[in-house]
Amino acid sequence: MRHLILSTLQLVVLTTAVTVPLAFADERVVIDDAERKVTVPESPERIVVLHEPLLGVPMADLGIVPVGSYGRADDGGSLMAVDFYRTVLGKDAPAPKGIGPVGGIDIEKLRALRPDLIVCTEYDLDKAKRFSGIAPVYVQNSSTGRIRGFESEASLARLLGREAVFDERKAEYQQRLAQVRESLPEDPHGKTYLAILLTDQLNALGEMSGVVQAVEDLGYTRLKLEKQGLVGLGSTLLVPLSPELVGKLDPDLLILMNSYAGKNRDEAGIRTDLDRILPGWERFLKPAREGRILFLDSVSVTTPSIASAEHTLDAIAEWVADRERRVEK
């Protein structure tokens, strides 16, 4: 009888060990951006991100390699039109395993990665509830009006214990910022800018990007569109602008970029697409006539990371140097 009782107890212990997830040795409770209490590992080691450019890139910029990311293949290759990790962070960038195509997360692939933390944006709040049975899910704000520039990278650094790394990266950025500001032919304080991204139409870029952080840190101020009949930039990354409106705008610096999905993201490609949307723009657009247009690669500069802000500074420095060369000739 005694042996039977012991065997039964052993079976109960074994069954419990198999069916109940083990608690993390070191945990802490945090409040995410959806105001949810989330118990997260003190030092998560297997993080899955549900948005590559908005979450994965700034995380990788801190030296953290996610084990999984949407929109990628099982071998880590990108299934999207562009590999944001590699484009923004270079050839040594991480290549996380995929958890299914964009908009179609494979639960079994997600579960197989054995994540100890899942990070998503506020747009995936419904997934936060669904996936919390697999791992703790932290919601990070990633939209204009809620966060700006590379503030989300700072937030992720606090969450993941990488504040020191973030401070080092920011110090490097500040040094480069001072160099580029010094190279500018005139003080940008008091001058305006407008960043436009071309899709099948013209769109004003919101605040959630490295390019906005860099340009405003240099001293430029966003051109106020409220006077043009637009209430504001809303809660999304892009806000549609009519060709008629853009034709009348005169920011001191006009930044133009092409869609992420297109292959022609260089100056020639942007010019070609702008010809289609806004025929004759080089004749009547004042920033074009006066050489105040900066063409940028949208993938390099629009993630909310310090790396994207640095790409912007490098592009501005090259733009200024090129203008000076043309003047000398």
C-alpha cells in the first residue's frame, strides 16, 4: 500500500512537471504600453518580435538578436520586399527564424521557437491575448502621436536591461549630430522641413522614424500642415496629401522617399515615380527649383532606431558636400 501511494505521488509530480509551464527563475512585473501588467523574465533570451522594422531593428540595434520575426522563412531569409535588418544594420545583421508571412502567423512555428518573451505593437493587441499562453507578451507603442523618433528603442532598452548600451549608442549619435550640424551652410533653427513618402500617392511621414529624430535634432521644425486644411498627422505612419496641396508647399527642406515595396528607392526611382504622381514638379515646386530637396532610401531611415537616424545624418552630410561641390564648379 505504501509503495502504491508513493507511486501515485510520483505520477502526480511527473504529470504536473510536464503539463504546467515552469516559472522563470528571475521575473519582474512591468506595465506595458497597453497598461497591462506583464510578468517578464529578468533577462529574456528567446525573444520573438511581431514587427520587424518597428521592433526588431531597434532591438537588434541594442545588440539583442530576436529568435523569431514575422515575414521571414524558416532559415531566416526575408519573405518581404526588403530585409530591414540587413538594410539598416548591415551585412552582420541578425536573420531571425520566421513565424509565418505578414498577416499570417503560424502558431506552431511560434510555439516551436520556445520564446520567453513576445513583443508586439499596439496594433497587435488582439494577438497579445492569444499568444500569452505561449509566453509573456509585451505591447510597445509604435505610432505617431504616442511615441516619436527612436523613443521606442529607449523604451525597449529599459525593458530588456540595455540602458547602458542605448546610452553608448546615443552618445555616438550625438557626436555625429554635432559634426553634421557644424557642416551645414546655415543654422537650421527656425527653418521648416517636410518628409514625404511616395506609394501610389503622396504621404506625409509621421513622427515614428529615425529620419524625423535626426532632422529635428539638427534644428528643423516640421512644416505645419494644419494651415493647409489637415488637422494633424493622425495615429499612423503616413498621412495622404493631395498633389494640389504638395504643389503649394514650400518647406525649407523637402525630404522625398519611395515606397518600401518598390525596388527603385534611389533618387532616380523617386524622380520617376514623382513624375507620375505630380507631373512637372521640377518646374513649379519651389524646393525643387532652389535645390532644397533631399532624396533618401526609405528603408534605411524610417525605422525608429538610432541606426536609421545615423543613416539620415550621413545622407544629409553627403547632400551638403555635393551641393558645395556643385557651387565650386
